Amino acid sequence: MAYPRRPTASLAVASGAPEPQTTWTDRSERRPQRAKPLTRRYEVAYLSSNGTAEQTTRLAPALPQFEDAFSAIARGTLITTDRGPVSVEDLMPGNRVLTMENGPEPVLWIGSMMHYPSGATPGFDSGGLVRITSDRFGYSRPHSDLLLGPAARLLHRHARVAEIIGVPSALAPVRGFIDGMGVIRVDPMSPVPVYHLVLASHRTIRTNGVEIETFHPGPASDAMLDPELMSLFLAFFPHIRKLEDFGPLAHPRLTKFEIEAMLAG
């Protein structure tokens, strides 16, 4: 159900793709003010301090810094847990997922939102989803087609990674692997739920047999948002008081352009 429109205020989208809102101050001249940011609905499930699973819904700007926390793993993806594979939409806070760095660890936070088809909102590009076909990165990697959101990063192991940054593996945006054959951009015809996970520390987990990172805003995020937006962003994470509480990155990150150049060379 969509919320009613309010004059001189941005539209808060409760269900449906983000929409732009034009505001007016002088009805006689009808001069538009600067459009306010699009907003969208974000869903959060988290492990409370007393160990129970809680859920909340918040409206916030449809900015990349916010959307990246909710848009890495598409519905239907299998996450490896200590009890076997579980679809991401069936995970609950407190479930223990298998990390590559430290074995099973409990999920503290699950964020989700709807990924809408590109063009659903004029002038707004959702970024598309990325499909990795089975065995693209080797036998059972992935073991079945894997559909990831635009914020996903893969753990990439390659000799050139060590040459460039001095370590054997790094996290690379999935969009940097798009080749039109085994890794393909997909623009869905209808909305698709997408998710992201937060553990006590930044980790990599297996999705359909492929390692991707859990959510971490990155060390430079404090420079990307003003204090008001930063406060709104942190409110999504009840166990986090400041960005430093996310801890260090488990692996270095490559940019989309670095991974494209590496694969081309």
C-alpha cells in the first residue's frame, strides 16, 4: 500500500519503485524547488541484546550508501550454514553461517529491499542484477546459477591480485566480472527481493558455492554522508554505534575498474 502524497514533501514509497517528487512553493508561478532524494522502504531483522529476533521497517533515501547495505543477495540464493544450505529469505538472526575466516558465526542482522526493474522510475537506474552461470569459476563454483544484487563483492583469488596489492585474494564487485557469457547483467521484469547480512565481524560466506562478503560500509563511508544522513544510516544497525564498530575489512577491496583491467590483461 502506497502512502498518500503530501504537498511540499518528498514521496515516501512504501511499496513500488522509488519515485521522484517535485515540490512547489508559489502556486501562482508554480516554480519547482529542487527535487528531494527518492525514498524507499528498507526491511531489517536483527538479533536483539536479549537474544531474540526483532524486525523493523524504515523509510530512508534511495542513495547508494543506503542501498548497498540491502542489495547483495537475491531471493532463492543458498547460504551455507552449520546445518546445511538455507535460502537467504529463510535465514533468521541467530542462525550460524559458515565463514571462510572463522567457521560458523551467528547472523546479527539481515537487511532486505525490493529491487525494481530498470526504467520503473524515470531517470533512475536500479543497476540491474548479475547472474553467474553454474561452474563459471570452476567445478560447482557456483553449483547452480547464482543471482546477485548490484552491491555484491566476490572473493577473487588470482596471481595478478598478489602482483597488484601483495596478497593472494581480494574482494571485487560482481559487476566487474560481467562478460556477457558466464556473468550476465539481468534486468528483471518484476521486482525481486534482495538481501545483505551482517556478522560480528566482516567475513566472507558461501552463496551457491561462491564466496561473497558480508556487509561492511567501508573505511571511507564517513566522508560520503553528512551527519544527519549518517545518523539515519547507523539507526538501521542496533548493534552499531559508530562506523568503527563494523571493524576492519577481512580482505582488501578492488574497484570495478581494477578487476576489469585485471581480467582483460
